[in-house]
Amino acid sequence: MRVAISDRQLEIIEAAGKILTESGVSGLTIKNLAKEMQFSESAVYRHFTSKEEIIVAFLNYLAEDMDERFAKAISPTLTPEEKFTSIFQNQFSFFSSHPYFVVAVFSDGLMEESQRVNETILKIMGVKMKHLKPIIIEGQQKKVFTNAITTEELIHIVMGAMRLQMFKWRVANFQFDINRNGNNMIQSILTIIKTK
């Protein structure tokens, strides 16, 4: 269930994303955010009590949006391979339109920001696993995906490869087509995990 946020809070979250993309975590200050939003610092504080609260809201918004998008993208009528492809194409498409979410998840220093931030990043990973695990299990049960590796290990391999792809895109300053490269990655992973 989505945590209710106001339209103004969403505007602040999006402005924070723009700052993260342009200046990194160190550039995300209440002062810079107020300047970006063209209102006073006290106006920002009416909606969020701290930078930490903004980052947590930002990451929670991503987790909840991802949960909703994945639920819609995975039709029960699809094969395990089609579900697998759909979930990651959905993710690449979303991030290509909203790269600041990638910046937030892969920002140096963000993970050390606070326990709440760490817990929210783990929540994002949990959402991915919640949707990916049943797909992998179904694929293994239908002998589409290999059973030579446990479900948990397959999930780690897949998520690790996808995280690396997103990290490469971020450090390349979003200069390559994540949808094309992402689709190539999906096909490569499927080649590895599918039964012969």
C-alpha cells in the first residue's frame, strides 16, 4: 500500500532527484532544495523535517512505485521467460525516464547516511525479490530455468548482473541506451539460466 504523500512532497522528492543527479548526495541540502524549488527553507521544513526524511521518502516512493509497476507488468498468462523479460524491461524503461532514482540508489555516501536509509534500500531490494522469486521458481518447476543452481543463488546472480548494469549506466553519466543494453543483458542472462 502506497504511503500517502502530498503533491508538494512529490515535487520536493523530484527536485531532490534533480539535485542528486547534478550534484550528488553532498549537493542535496535543504538550502539547495529550497533554491531549486524557488521557495524558502522553512517551506521545505513544513513538508519534511530533514534531509534524511526526504531521502527516505524518495526511496520509499521508488519501492512502492516499483511494486505497483511490477504487479501490472507480470501477467499470469505470460511464460516464466516472458515474465522475467517483462519485469526487467519495465525497470529499464522506468529508469531511462527517471535516472535520478538510479543516482539515489548508487550514490556514494548514501548508504552510510542513516539506518533508516539502509532499511529503505533493503526494502527496494525486497520488492525486486518479491516479484522475481516466483518467476524463477515457476521457471524451475516448468524446467524452463536450470535447477542446477538453487532459486536463491539464481536470484543473486540475476540481481547482481542487473545492479552492475545500472551502476555502469550511472558512472557513464547515462550516456548509453539503457533499454538496448538492458535488453541485451536480459537475453544474456536468459541464455545462462535457461535449460538447454
